[in-house]
Amino acid sequence: MKTLKKVLHITVVLLALLSACKEHDLFELEGKRDYIQGSASSSVLSGRNRVKINFAVPNSAVKLVKIYWNNRQNVKEVQVTGTGNLSTIISPLTEGSYNFELIGYDAAGNASVPYKLSGAALGASFEATLSNRVIKDLYYDENGTAVISWEAAGQALEMQLNYTDQSDVLRKVVRPSTADTTQLVKLKPGELSVNISYKTAYLPVNCIDTFYAAPKEQTVITGSLKALATAKGIDLGNRIFYGYGGTNYGIAVDGSPNGIYTALSKKEYNMGQAYWGATRWVRAGGSDFSQLNTCINWFKANNGKAWVTLLTGPDNYMPDWFVNGSFTPSEMDVMLRNLVNEMMESNDNKNKIDIINVANELFNNDGTYRTNMRWNDMGWEDDASALSGTDKINLKHPAFVGKAFQYCREKTKAILELRDYNFEQILPTQPYYHKQKALFQLVKHLKARGYPIDAVGIQAHYTLGEGIPGGYDKFKEAVAKFKALGVQVMITELDVAAAKVNNVLQPWNNNLASQQRTDYYNIIKSALDAGVTHISLWGVRDDNDPTWKVGQFPLLFDADFKRKPAYYGVQKALFEFKK
């Protein structure tokens, strides 16, 4: 006999001496009968609680084939006319393996020797073992289309997807296993997310029926960054420009196509950060707050919260008359108070500003105070941090810092923030370790002296592929260290820029874009997990600021205002956060 996997070929040679035999004799008189011979076309194909048996009848004398199973307790008769390939379905069958016997009969009832085949009926137990094709990536684009990228298909036949479109019509999409991507057009969005369902179809080898993995619900994040942040109690902001000159679009002077700069600023962020520009400060009064006030009013009308940077800092941020002038400590004290009062009284900003960066970038990398800071001429005060040993970086602190916080508190209830870069580096091997310790000491000093500091801000300008220096766990430790002092920790100027190689800009590609998405996701997730609830990016789109990281692709939108993969990294981190 041939193997059971080959197609049955029945050859019946009827012998005259068996013409009078009855059916019950056939299984006992094997030596008096000819044998049936199998062929390459015989097979048992599996199905859903059924099987299909294929066989061949080459002899026209055969008029009937009986198929037995379950130890001949069950039988199916197949009438035969002529010769050739035949098939029949055995159904219904309980899921499991079966042995079949095929016997051919001529018109007189003479039988051939049984030919045996084995096969299996498949069912719910088999179907339960099937897995859905894995989704590698899924995002909801600006056009209202859900874009799915699939992992390898394996033995899958196709994917069947169901979703509701923007006309409330239930749509079904079937995609073959050869497809690496699937698009669900005009998907109806939810406020934050919406679910679609899909199942994967399989057609097993030597099978006549399709089987399906259990339907799976898949979440599509559809909410804007603003909607997600607001729902999770997060203030997500951006440095929003007033708008002037060249490519520097803004919310007041917006020459972007169809006003997309303003539209994105309104849609994606629930807080705006305005850079005042202290060079507009006039000692005698009449400082130019027009752009700042326009931004603040726009924030309050469209985003909800207004964040202002900066009030005091190194000389490179201050006007020439201040840097190059000659003033007594008392005169500088009056000047500082007047500056605060003028800003807060203008436009009723004392009641409109939610956060103000009171002092910015005070330290050198080794933790000492900058010498190019004219504000230091107001004098110094002894350290009150109570730290000692290597934790005590500075013996004295600039008097203007505490005074600036004090004068701001006298005019506003806004959150008062102290800002610098890289002070999240808490490992002794890191280059800014002493700077971190110095800022920690200053916060303790300010607290001990009763100055009203509310928050510290990490500028967070990171390099693509490097994440947060020292790792995400150490970042969380740094946040916890400062929060233990009774201040909030904020991310104030976040971006992730592509590095230059030998000081040469590198072309953007898909691998860099994917890495940037991962970096943004990990940074935002780590910050949220650490309890950071105020996060501001340092711009809406790449290259909007001609003085900042041009050609290094640092932000969530490209120069043409298109979402980059980084956008979806931030979106995913916000969606997953459990407040």
C-alpha cells in the first residue's frame, strides 16, 4: 500500500468466484479477493468538524463506495458513475482523529479489499490555539486614518478588521497576509482613543476550511496631546512665538500656510510658554511688554495657562545698559523690584501668569556661580542650607535670587520657578554632578531663608539616541531628591536633537525618526512616573527659531508642520500614564 497521505486510487478487479459472496463474508475471505490499490490522489483533508475524502475509481465496474469509520459503526455510501477522481464530505464529526476504510462494490455486490486512510476533523479546540498577527505599530494620522504596521505573518491567510467610520458606518476591511501595512480610512475618533477589532484567518495545510483566532480589541490613540494631557492632569506646554521675520512664525504674526502654526499651538497644548526677552527692559519704565502680553492673552484664551521665561539671569540675556552700567546694590534692588512690578502690573499679568521663571542658568558646570552675571553686584548672603562637607559647594549665594522670588510673590500667586540645565545628573561620574549639588544647595538655602521658591525647572535639551544622561532610573532619583525639598520639578525646554558628526549636520532618515520617537516616549514616561506634571517643549516645529538647532530636527513637527514619529511617542506616553 501507499502512504496514507497519498490520494486513494481504487482499482477493482471483480472475480467470478466472488460474485455470489455476501457482504458479511468479505471481511473474512481476504484471500479470495483482489486488493484495492492506493494512488497519489488519495487524501483526507481536514475541515471544521468535518473531513473531505478524495479518491479515484479507475474501473467502471465499481458502482458504489462505502466509507466506514468509528470501527465501522458509521458508514457513508457514495454512488459511482463511470471512472475518475471523486470526493465526499464526512460531516458532522466531533473534533479529533479518525481512521477510514473505503470499500468498492460492483453491481452484484462484490466488494474489494478495504483501503485505509487517516485524517482529523478540526474544531474549537484547534481554533483556540491560533494567535492573532502581532501589530508592530499603530497610529492615527492627521488625515483621520489609522495606520497599522504588522509583524511577520507566519502561516496567516489574512486579517479581518472592523471599525466605525466618521459617518457611523461599520466597516470591514480584509487584508491578505502579504500586506505589511493596513490603513483604516476615516476612522471615527474618540476623545482620547477608540477601539477597533480584528481577527486573523488561517487556512491550515491540507484543510478545506478557514479558521480564525479569537477577535481582539485594539486601542487606537486618537486624542490630541492637549486632550490627553488635560485628561491626565498634566500641563503640557510649548515655547510659543509671537511671530516675526523669516520662518519665525507665531500666534500673532502667523505667516504659516493656512495659519497652521496658530492652529497647532491651540490644538496640541494646554499651556504656552513665552520668552519675554529682557533686552526690552527699560530702567526708567515703559518697558516693552507688548509681545509678551499678546502671548499671555492668547494662552489664557486658547490654552488655559501661561508660563513666562525669564526674569533674571546671566548677562547674555540682559540689556546692554544694564550689563555695562554702574549701579550700587541699593539701586539694583530698586531696579529689580521695579522690573517685577512693571511686568506684573502690565496687562494685569499678576493675575494671568501661572508660572514664571524667576532666575535662569546661574551656575557654571562645576557648581560655582557665573561671573558674567551683573545681578551679582547686588551682594551676597551666607549659605543657610545647613549642608556640609562635599555637599556644600558654595559658601555664599547671590542676594538677588532670593529677592527676585520675594518680589514676585508680593505681586502674584503664580508658581515661582528656578531653572537650569543638566542638574538632573546625580552620578559622581557625570560632568554636571557638582552643578546638581550646587542647585540643590541653593534651593535648601532659599527654603531656609523663607524665600518663596515653588519649583525647579530642568531645561532637558537632549541628544537623539542618548536619552537622559545617566539613565531613566537616575533621572527619577534626581526628581525625587528635589521634590523632597518641597518644590515641584518641571521639564521646561524639552527637545531631542540629532547630533552633528564632526560638527556637520546629518541627513534625516527613518532610523533617526524611529529613535527619536523612542527617546521622547521614554523621557515623557519617566518624567510622568517621577511625578513631573509640568512639561514644556522648546518649540512647535523644527527650524522655526533660526538661532536654535537648525537642521537637527529636535521637535515633534517638521519644518512643514507635519507630525513626526516623535509626536506619537509623546502621545503614547501621555495615554499610558495613570494619574
